[in-house]
Amino acid sequence: MNRARTYERPREACEIIDFDDVLLAACRPEARADLLTEADLLAGAFAPSGSPEALEQLAEMLSSGERDAEMGRAHARRLAAALRRRAKSARA
């Protein structure tokens, strides 16, 4: 019994959305500036080389839940997005 579906019309192209960019764009400009400043301070302390790989690793640690009790999950996620933006800028 074959239940595979076939599509006769061509599939539409997908739009790729960068969740980190959307997350930062949803922040107020002042909050976004504060996040980027905090990301720079955090990177200076824990990823002094400033390499994109080190910034990505730091962002991954924050996204995966490795944070202290003073930082909530939502803030850690926004901060990780700011670090990934810095990593993307460092690659360019």
C-alpha cells in the first residue's frame, strides 16, 4: 500500500529567516544597543580572541542553558543572538 503523495505543481522557493536577527529586531533600539554592548563586554571577558568560533561557542553556552541564576532564559537567548551577530560581523 503506497501512500506517498505526489505534487503536480512546482514547489515554491522557501524564504530563510535568521531567528537571531528577528529576535534582535523585535527589541527596542535602546535594548538592542544595550544587548550589543553587553555582548561586547562578555566577549572581551570570555572570548578575548574575538574569533567567530569563540563567539559562537559562547552564544551556544548561553542558548543551551549554561547561565547563572541572575540571568533569565529570555535575556540569555537575546544575548546569544547579539553574540552571533558579532560573530557574523567578524566573519565579514
